[in-house]
Amino acid sequence: MQAGSVTDQPYSQFSPNAVVVVIGVNNTVTFTNQDPTSVHTVASFVVPPGATSFTSGPLTRGTSYTFTFTVRGTYYYWSQEAPWMRGIVVVK
């Protein structure tokens, strides 16, 4: 899987659950729900100072949400429907 791409896999996990992107190179990340049975969201819950938080809204299987990161730092995100599903985007 390329950096900058995250899928929501069956069995409640993000894959990969951590990605590293570089501003000006690959700082746009697309999140895609591949869970065959559940709707999920992707929402930040910790962002670096000065950064914009993000929330996808409901994603059914096969739908995607894209976000462009413009501030360096570590972003923590989760699925609001399944709070144990968490991931990290590190922006350099």
C-alpha cells in the first residue's frame, strides 16, 4: 500500500494504522472503508497546534474520504462508531 492511503479493513482495524507523509510530496491521505458490514467515520481526536481537525462523515463500504495535511506533526484519528479503531498520520 502506498503512503498516503489508508483502508478500513474488516475485523475493525485501519490498514496501515500508521502512515508518514511529507508536505509537498504526498500530504494528501485517502481513507477508504472496506468493512463489508459496518459504516465508519474517520475523525481526528488529537492534532498539532495550529492544525485543522478532520471528520469524514459516514463512510459505507467502498466510499472514501480525502484530507490534505498542511501542518507538520502527529495526528491521531479514530472511527467514532468503533472507538477502539485508531490510527496515526505523521506529517513531515
